[in-house]
Amino acid sequence: MTSTIESVRSRPVSSGIPERSRIPVGVLGASGTSGAELVRLLSEHPQAEIRFATSRGDAGRFLDEIEPSAPAVRLVHPDDVNPRDVEIVLLCVPHGTAGAAAAACANAGCRVIDVSGDHRLSDAAEHRRVYASERDESLAAEAVYGLTELCGEELGTARIVANPGCYATATALALAPLAEAGKLAAGALPVVDAMSGVSGAGRAASARSHYCSASEDVRPYSGGRAHRHVPEVEQLLRRMDPAGAEHRIVFTPHLVPLNRGILASVTVRGVSEADVRAALQRRYDGCAFVRVLPAGRDARIRGVTGTNRAHLAVTPVDGTDAVVVTSVIDNLLKGAAGQAVQNLNRMTGLPETTGIPGAQQ
Amino acid sequence: MTSTIESVRSRPVSSGIPERSRIPVGVLGASGTSGAELVRLLSEHPQAEIRFATSRGDAGRFLDEIEPSAPAVRLVHPDDVNPRDVEIVLLCVPHGTAGAAAAACANAGCRVIDVSGDHRLSDAAEHRRVYASERDESLAAEAVYGLTELCGEELGTARIVANPGCYATATALALAPLAEAGKLAAGALPVVDAMSGVSGAGRAASARSHYCSASEDVRPYSGGRAHRHVPEVEQLLRRMDPAGAEHRIVFTPHLVPLNRGILASVTVRGVSEADVRAALQRRYDGCAFVRVLPAGRDARIRGVTGTNRAHLAVTPVDGTDAVVVTSVIDNLLKGAAGQAVQNLNRMTGLPETTGIPGAQQ
Amino acid sequence: MTSTIESVRSRPVSSGIPERSRIPVGVLGASGTSGAELVRLLSEHPQAEIRFATSRGDAGRFLDEIEPSAPAVRLVHPDDVNPRDVEIVLLCVPHGTAGAAAAACANAGCRVIDVSGDHRLSDAAEHRRVYASERDESLAAEAVYGLTELCGEELGTARIVANPGCYATATALALAPLAEAGKLAAGALPVVDAMSGVSGAGRAASARSHYCSASEDVRPYSGGRAHRHVPEVEQLLRRMDPAGAEHRIVFTPHLVPLNRGILASVTVRGVSEADVRAALQRRYDGCAFVRVLPAGRDARIRGVTGTNRAHLAVTPVDGTDAVVVTSVIDNLLKGAAGQAVQNLNRMTGLPETTGIPGAQQ
Amino acid sequence: MTSTIESVRSRPVSSGIPERSRIPVGVLGASGTSGAELVRLLSEHPQAEIRFATSRGDAGRFLDEIEPSAPAVRLVHPDDVNPRDVEIVLLCVPHGTAGAAAAACANAGCRVIDVSGDHRLSDAAEHRRVYASERDESLAAEAVYGLTELCGEELGTARIVANPGCYATATALALAPLAEAGKLAAGALPVVDAMSGVSGAGRAASARSHYCSASEDVRPYSGGRAHRHVPEVEQLLRRMDPAGAEHRIVFTPHLVPLNRGILASVTVRGVSEADVRAALQRRYDGCAFVRVLPAGRDARIRGVTGTNRAHLAVTPVDGTDAVVVTSVIDNLLKGAAGQAVQNLNRMTGLPETTGIPGAQQ
């Protein structure tokens, strides 16, 4: 691996900030959906400088030929980059391969943000069951689960951060504060119906992502508790619950015909609207990217598209003991690349909102 | 009101069936979304003959100028038609106005299929609460709730049929057989997350139905138990339950960016997959339009678009006592015009599938 | 190849027509976009009976698993069918392979409708240049170019019919009557900007057909005179021109974000609106599927979606010698499967509209 | 009119630039599609400060309730603002009303950028014919036609700038350099087929902009030379032509199912690819927002969505004397709000790209 600083053809318009002070970063797996979005964000980030953006299959091409909304950064082969050139590596490679890459980077002295699923589950056996792959368990044991608003101070010193899944982010933002407040009864079994745009499935062409299949359709998939993001959420709820109780969820994801966005409709029994609202507001007070909407205003995907925001709406179900929390995010931003940059900012001591669209004012 | 047989400019290609044997029908409110779909179906129905199709606002225009997929039938003003010219009147006028129209038609000796909500709720006080309008309660007391597969022999002699709502149809097809089988515990509180295409909101132009608002968005609305279709479903569950128990549901509808189709994701606790599957199969065995999908096959909207079919899929939720039933229909067919024709066929002794797309073979 | 009559699991609802009188047909390449649409149409055709529907890659599966709008016909391997079981074979296999299949079928005594491009161009050298493949030139010499409204009586006795391309159909319907009427000056160089839905590119998953690429985009491709449908159109214009003059066209196709439909915007200089309108009306007078719209009414894709219709609108360009003809079709019906059935009807002496949606009344 | 600086609830995150140095601006008609986009851009512009954003119908509401992608700026009634509070007023009110507003602002000493059509046509009679309304002709005589790349130094001192129409921008960027280079023959009659997303029609709900009408459709409208943007383009071509020759164009706009974006497909005869390419490159050399794509790369809308960029592709038509130039822009940015800010930057001596997404690096 050799340095490829020259591989970046185009540079952001100078912001007047001295080059020297910028944080050198690298993106592994830059041609995927999350990777390209991350390159787009980082190329406009006033304090970061992309030293390399790799792609195994598309090395040599410019990223905007693959994803027209991304900048014209030349992709290099991962064998041709040196992690020692950067301070932080962001991993957007497929799960199953991120484990080894993370270990290599950590050994080279880099800090790592893993956007894949390889470091999200702390239990080794659970990880193997869910992802059917191996990883460096000692490194995994260090990983901070980077749902930024729910992390403590750990990000500041973390060597490796596991960036949460998109569905997990939308779901956990709604549920974790309830668990934390002790308002989630054992066996409450929250019901989560979630809907994701097609970008959630990545760039790979498939029968399912074909325009003529995805348009004019809604379809469920990976129902029951089979989706890989379920154990992430359940692990977090257990951690947040002061009693450490286990919480299962019903999770039914659906593919809907839009590009970007996730809506999670979360129905919880045994709580009051006031309790839910209080728990959410306490947790997200002062957060730049999470907004609890006033009563009567519905959370819609368009309210967060193109931003790192999450909107949460709370609706009581008249005549019952149930409350519905609707949570919306842009799956590529708060659900992936945006949250990765948010974590990067926290890891490096920058203001949390630096270079991220949608901060509340 | 005078006869306007001449108002129908174009006639279906002759099917060789003698004109004399066709059932004369009329459609009031033909320029709305359901009305236009109904005219389209009836114009190709081999045993029905449209004698009039009315519109208060678009009288004089041809229907295909308003809805290009509909035939070129000339719309007439409702004051210019005589219900005595027809055997059955189909009401697609807005709720609140269908009550009076139904009474006038019934007094003229017609049978009525009311596609609006005006005769769905049998309790007068409940009707007033939900629809904030009056109706002829003695006629309402006669109304048969026309969810065809769940009706008995009543349709054969019914003077008035209340065609169910689109969301109610999708939801009730999933839940009513469980209630009927005694498998729906009191307080089970099924959670229904439903998604509808934009045609469900009708043809009226609004900020919400604007292309630039509805595309690239998903938004909930009328959450809690506030949607008008909720009492319909709860009334039916009570009737189907052998113990007559009351059943409430959590119902959260969402607007999704497609033209046609509804998906209802119904989560029920306290039942086994086998029980659910058995209850559904027993109820829908031999039904031409309802199919319980084999295990492992997901119910998707595209599987029913353009047909009168409903597909039901049953998914157990591993490690819990919950089962998810996904129910999909085309909101304009099984959810409105298709079911209306299905009811018309049953009312007149025709084979149930006559002139309706999507019958199973 | 052995008979596989039993391969069709489900049969159309009996129409009362004796089975014996139905025309036995087979579809080769039934799992592609055009093939599946053809099976859908033929399965509801009152006078045709599908004896086999083949797929090399999906043999053994039911067609509705691949294309949910299609019927549940079991696909068989092409090696397992016998063309002698049928009267007409419809070829929906890729161009380059249809030539050999057509020859085999013809040798077995079948008549052939080739939906691929393999028999559209009569000149052997031109065919090789455009399609870079070989075919049986003696069979090709017999092929009738099946743009139904522009064919004479030849279809009745044709052994092989070349079903036109989708863009070619939309374009030629607008231009051929002008050439026929001698109103297309040499060198007039009509400018054709055409837009097609994504189904025009077939079912193969690709970067281009990915929902997240095709939605929210319009893109030109194969511009200049590079598209394969250009020589088809130019060949037809030469044949229709009483003077046999050569006519070139500028043809720029665009991919637009919809499922089905083609719009061709055809600008012609040196003609008057009256001349154009007269030529079109003369040619299409009495045609069940082609409608010349009255002045002031725009041709829109939604006016023909789901039907075999073509709508043509004529707009003069004020202050110039140019006229714009807009031509719209459903690319899978009039542009492929619908026209194939229209040709089948003409080949077998059935009424032209039998079993085809959208005939004018 | 009183100052309403306090009406802006939320302020951009401080950029460290002293408040004092920011240019105070006001937006009249901020709740429309262009107005909301302009507020979005200006609220993030490092050197501008929005002092008021008005709406006659929505005064008192926050803009993000109307357009979720816009910031939460409180709209005020136009009677409650004082143009003296600002240096530049941007007019996004409907044409026909901008004329009077411009005069009032100019009289109060403001400079004006009129995003409506009221000052685009210099000839008074032509203006009346096209827009059927009156304006202050002496002010109109001063107006600079603000197609930024084609303006000279006039913007620096202009009191009023007429921001071009969206279709006019896309079309003129392709054609004006040819006229300027003397390569557009008299009578060449370029053929422009253009396609616009639905936002081009504004926010007003109508039958045409209804999701269920616009989706799955393409439709032409205002064909011939009837569209209001035609005289703008023809006026500019005349001005750019060194011989001052008049040039007519065939212009056929189409509504396509996407939110944002315009593609203009411009076919010109009598020119060579090399001539066209040379004329475009000469004109746009060094321009931050206009890119002439290399041969073989198609101009697609997704390449410019969300940016102020224009992409131009040049395709020769083999065997003819025609060349096709494809021009794509985001209709709300380069076609409206983005170009308005570009003009504002030039008017005030700021770097042209300040605060505008998509500058080339």
C-alpha cells in the first residue's frame, strides 16, 4: 500500500482553513451507496481531507461516473493505499470483510469507523450466528456502538466505532429512551413496522431493485425477527434498561418505492403518551439532529431527506394502552454516512455538526 | 329525472349476449376515482349495461377526458337521470350525500350498492359520531356489509349493500377469520400498520396529493384509532366473534408513493402460525379472489394490482407469541369498484367472478 | 422435444367456447418482459390455447413468481417442447437466437411470430451490420413486417411475421402515412425525440435499470442514428413512399422513470397540419387501435397504458413550416405483445381485436 | 411596512463571518416552489442575511410546514415589510404582479432580482402579448437578462435583473453560443424537445400535478411556439447573433414524472459536431457551473440534480447534417433559485459560486 494523495483529482473549494489542520481520512469501499455518500460529505467537510477512496471493482474510475451526485474523486485499489497516511479510516466494505480490514487499520495505528455490521454485536456467538463470519474479537470487544445521541463520552477515545444500521437507528431512536426511563415493560414486545427506500438495499442490481419491480409496489421481507438489525436494537435496549432486562421486538421491514428514507412505526403498549414524550425529550434535549415533533404534527420522510436529522412523532391510541412513535431518517445520512461523520466529529473533538446537513438552529 | 340511455356514446364490443338479458345499472358519482373504475369494469361486464353515469361537476364531458383509463362514456347531471331506468344503482358520491341518494333510489324501487361510507356502521350514534351526517336509519338498518367473502346468503336479497372501505377490506380479510375461529383474545389489540397508494385519497387536488409532495415520501396520518375505517373493522370483528366480544385495533395508515394498492401489516399476539393459517384457509377455501400464500412467499402489492384479488401471507415471529399477517389488495378493485361488482354479481345470481379481473383459476 | 400440455397448471376460466376450436400456440422465451406479457394476453384469449411457455433459465418455476402480473403458468425448458404441438410459435427470445429458433419452427410446420429483431430488416447485409448475427436468409426473405395497420393482406398467409420494435411502432405510425401520401420531402429529416419507460430495457437487472438510478432521472442513449430501431423505420418509409425515396430520421431515445409507455415526438418540416392530419386519418380510418386525436387534445402515455392503442396528436408550429406529431403507445402492448396477438388474429382469420385490451368502440 | 427582522425564528449556524458584513436581502413570494428554494439557499449563504420572507396566503406560518426541505423561517405578510431594510429584493411572486412590486422596490432604493417572467422580454408589445399584463416600461428597459454565463459586466451595476425561465435557461445554454459563433443559419429552425419534472409547474394543486395523474405518464403541452419561454430564447439568440438575425425554434415541452430537473434535447441542422463543441467550449471555458461533457458521455438529469450545474452533451447524427445538443439543469436551481443567487453574487461583487451547490472544482 502506497500513498495516493494524488488520486484525488478535484479538491473542495478552499475554505480558508489551513490544509495542515485538516484531519486526513480514507474511505474503503467508496463505490457503494454508503461509501459514495460518505465521500460526498467528507469532500465538503471543512476539517477533513480525503486521502484515499478505494474500490476493488471500480479502481481507476471517477466516482461521479458511478454515482452522479458524488464528486469526481478517482477510486484507487485498496491494495494501493496505506492506512498510515490517514488518521481515521471509514469502512464501507461489505460485512464479513470489514472485520479483517478493521484489524489491519487498527494495527497500522488508525482509528476506525465501521459502517458495515461487523462490529455492532458485542457477543461473539451472536455475531457468528447473525453474520456467519469471523472477526478479531479483541478489537470487537473495544468497539463503541455509535448511535451518537445515545453514546456517552466513549467516542472521544474510541479506537473503533461500530456505526449502527439504518433500520436500527430509526428504531432505537424511538425505543431506547423508553428503556432507559424504565418505561418499557418486560414482554411489552414493541411492534415495529418499517419502510425503507430502495437505496437501503445498496447499489447491486437485482430483480428486486429493478425499477419495474420496485415501483408501484410495497413488499415486506425478512419478517419475524429475522432481519440482521433486530439483534442490534435488542442489544441496545438491554444496555439502556437500568434493570438490564431483555426486550424483544417484532420487526417487519418493507421495501417502498422511493430512493432514500426510512420510516419506522413503533407501537408500544403499557405506556402513556406523556411518559413517552418525556422520555424522548429528556434524552434528545439539546441534540442538533433529533427533533421530537409537537403533538399533531406527523413525521414524514420528506422532513428529513437530504439531512442527518431524525424526526420523532408521538401519537396516543385512543381507548387503549398503546402509543405509536413514528421515527423518520434519511437512511444514507443519519442511517449511515451522516452518522459516520457525526461520530468522526465527536471522535476528533470537532463540533458535532461540522460538515453535516440539517443541524437544527 | 329522465332517461339518458343515449348518453352513453360508446358501447362495449358485442359479446353475442342478447342485450335484453343484461342488467341495467347506473353509477352516481362516476367522475371520482372509484366511480370511474366502476364504469370501466361495468362497461366491459358481459351481463351489465350502464344506463347512466352521473357527475355533478363534470356533466357533459366524456369520462376519458377526466380519467384516461376509463371509457368514453358521457357524464350526465344527476338531476337528469331516472333511477327507474335501472335495476341497481351504484353510489360513488361522497359520504354525507349517499344517504339521501340511497333513500331516493330505494324508494324508486332500485337496489343500491353504496361505495361510500354512509351505510357501513349499523349503530346510528356511531355513524353520526364518525361521519357527522344523517341518513335514513330504517334503510341503514337493512344494509348488508358487503365484504363479499364474509357475507352469507344475505346479498341475494339485499335491497342495500354497504361496500366496505379499502383499508377495512385489507384489514378485515386478515383479522375476521381469527375472530370467527375464536382465536382473537379479548384485549389482544392487533397492531395494523397500513400503507396506501395516493389514489386512496381520491381525485381532488390537494397539497398532499401533489406529485412533488407525495413522491419520495412516506407519511402517517389519522393515527391512533382516528381513521374512519377503524369502527368498520371493529364492528365486523365483534360480529364474527362467536362470543360477540369487542376487539379494538391499533390502526396507523400511511401514504406511500404509488398509484394503487394497499398493504396492511397486521401483528397479532397470543396465536400460533398454525392457528392463523388454519382459520384463514378454512374461511377462504374455494374463494376465487382470496389466496393464502404458502409459507415463505411474501405478499406484495404488485401481486394483486389491477385485479380483485387479496393475497394473505402469514409469518411467525420467532421467539415470541406474535404472528404477522400481511394483506394486500388493489384499493380501487377489491377495496372499492371490484368488490362492488362482486357484490352486484352475488345480488343478481351471476357467477361471482363475472366481468372481474384476477379470478383464480 | 416432447409435448408438455400438462405444464400449464392453471387454465383460463372456461368461456364456453369448445376447447377443440382453440388455436394451439407456444411461447419461446416466456420469462422476459415481452414474453410474460404475451403469456398474460394469450392466457385470457378466448380462441388461443397456450401449449407451452419456455424459459431456458427459469424452467420449472411458475411465471407469476417472476412477473407477478402474469398467470401461474409453469415454465418448461425449450428442449422439452415440440413445435409440432402448436400451430403458431411466438418468439420472445433475444435477437441473435431467434433466427435459428424460427427456422426450426418453420421446418416443423409452424407459423412464427418473431417478437425479436431478427427478421425485421430485409437486407441481409444491413441485418448483419445492425444485429451482428446470422439468420436463415431464405426464411427472412419471406418475413412480413407486422406493423398491423400498415400491412396488407399478407398476414393471412404469412409463414413468418417480424413483429416491429416498440420505438419503431410509435415512430412509424406517425411518419409512414406521410411517406405514403408523398408528403415527406427527400431530406426533410424528421426529428424524433422519444421517451420510453424502463420496461423497454427488459427484465435484466443492470446499473441503468436500478430503481435508484432510473427514478428522478431522464437520460438519452443511443443517439444520432445509432439505435437499432432506426433502420426499421427508414426501411418502412422507403417502402411506403410511392417514389421509393430514402428517408433518414434523427432519432434520440430517452429513458424516463415510468414502467410502461413510449412517447415519440416527431417534428416534420415542409408539411401543413392539414396534410398531416389528412394522411393520418386516411390511413387509420376504421382502425380499432389507432386514434388521431382532435385538435387541441394532447397525446399522453396514460391514455394508452394497459391497452393496444396508439394515440396520435398533430400540432402545427406557428410561424414555421413545421408540424409536430406526438405518438404514444404502451411499449409492451402495441409495442410488443399486443401487436403480436393482433398479428396472430389476422394470421388466423379471427377478428383483429379478439382478446386484446383497448379496442375502440 | 415595518421591519420584521425578528420574524426569522431560526438563524444559520454562525460561520464566524461578522453579521455586519452580510448583505441584507428579502424574498417576496417565499412560499412558492422557487421562493422556498431561494430561502433555503439564502439561509445557508455565508454572506447574505434574510431580513424578510413574505407570503400573502401563508403569512404567520413557518416555511418548513409548507415545504419540508426549507428552513423554519416565519413568513410575513408583504404589507408588513419595508424594502428599505434590505439591499436586494428577490421577487418570486406570480408574473403579472412582479412588475408593480419591482417598481415599488426600485423606488425604495433596492436592487431587484425578478424570478418571475415580468421583465424578461424587452419589447413592450411582445411582453403584453405573452404575459397579458402591464409593467413599468422604463424600469423594464433597464432590466438585465440574467443568464449569468451569457451576461457581460452589466450585472455589477444592474438595478434590476430578469432571472431567466427554467426551460429558457436549458435551451439557451445549448443554442446561444452557436448563434454567437455565427453557426446558426437563418431558418435553421432548431427543434427543441424538452422534459420537465413536476416542480416546474409550481406548488398549486391541480388535476395535472396530482400524483395519480403525473406518475406513469409523459405528456406534451403548450406545443408549437406557444410556451412563454420561447420568445425569451428567440430574443436572446437574436442578441447573441453577430448579424442580429432572427431565429425561430420549435419548442415542445413535456411533463415527466420526476420532482426536479429539465432536459432539453436540441437538434440543429447545418452544423458540424466540431463547430458546436468549439462554440460551447469557448463560451463556457472557466465557468464554474457549466460543463461540456466529453464525447460519448450522455447528459442525464441526475448528474445535475441538487446543484446549480448545467451539463451539455454533443452528439452528431451519422449520415446527416444534424447535431443533437442535450442540456440538463435542475429547474429549481440553475433554472430559478440557484441562478438568482449566482446573479446576486455577481451583482454584489462576491465570488460567483458563494453559497451555491455544485461548483466545479
